[in-house]
Amino acid sequence: MNTDEERQYPLATVGCIIVNFKNEILLLKSHKWSHLYSIPGGKIHYGESMIQALKREILEETALNIDNIIFVMAQDCIEHHEFYKKQHFILLDFIAYTKDTTVILNEEAQEYLWIDMKRSLQLPLNEPTKILIEEIIRQKTLL
């Protein structure tokens, strides 16, 4: 019988479509996602709320401050072929806004761009990011 220490559990993560004052969204290209465009985000630490984790991860990965945070959807991401290692994530996806446009990337991303949301669907996106963008457009979350 497996003990709790031997069992593997899904990781709860947060990610975010960030919108600037020009109504453009931020996408990052990351080696972690097969050099496809994705959104910034990461793991929720023990004792940290989803919103605290989201703000921390965005600041760490982009140096941006965000506000007007809106939950959009949750996604299962079980050993996704585009991710660089086998992992089971529960992706908690948000949209948020920033007044800043100067991005400073950490080591997790190699490049970034600001782009119109509908035009972003023409880029090589990782699958969870594409699903999120399509859901935001469907819900008309970004007005």
C-alpha cells in the first residue's frame, strides 16, 4: 500500500492573460513549453491564496504588477506532451490588467510579445493557452 509520501498528486497552478492599456495581451515563449507561446504563471505555495500566488508569479516572471483580476477557467493538464517533463497540473486561469508595459523576464522565458488577442491565435501557442484565449473570446471577458 502506498503512503502519502509515495503518492503523486496534481499541482495547483495559476496563470494569467495580462492585458495592457492598448488592449494587447502578453505572451511568453518558453523552453518549458516546447518553445511555444504561453502565459506567465506557476505553482501555488502552501498557505498562499490563488490571487497571492498569481501576483507573485507574474512579478517574478515579468516584473509586472497586475490588478482587476478575473477568474476565467480551470483546466486539467495531465502529462501534456508540450511540457518539458511529466507533470499533472490543475491550471487555474485568470485575466488581469497592468498599467506597465516594460517586461523583465526571468530564466523561465526566452522572449515575449504584446499582441492583439484575436491575432494571437495565429501564433504557435501551447494548447492550454490557446484554450484559455478561445474561452476569453467566447465569454467576452475582455471588453
